[in-house]
Amino acid sequence: MDSKEFNSGFFLTIAGIITAFLSGLLVYCIKSKCSRCRLCYGLVEVDRNVQLEMEEEKFEIEHGINPFATSKEEETKK
């Protein structure tokens, strides 16, 4: 391979792929309903209180707040 093929565009693409993978992994850990997620043998550990989040969503629904609406959807209702 010619060394000219490994220019800044190549490394920027690789960095983007790695960043997208890591952010997707983080979003999965945050949205999972597990009370404890461990990745890489304890390197990344996520401990969540799922019961508290469910109570919060139930409270929002009872008071007419959509917990899954985006901020733009909420602004158009007002």
C-alpha cells in the first residue's frame, strides 16, 4: 500500500467510526433496564435505579406530560 492513502481523511473516518460505536454502546447501557451493566471486565460499570425511573415516568403520564416527547413537540403544544 502506498503511504499517501493513509491521509487525514482516513484517520478522521476511523475516529468517527470508533466514536459512533462507543456512543452507541453508552446509549445502550443507559437505556437498558438492567440494574447493573459491566463492560470490559469492570472497566465501565453502570448501576441504575430502574424503579425510581419507572415511578417518575408514571408520575409524568398521570399529570399529562409525555416523557417520550422531544422539546420541539412540547413547544408546539404551548
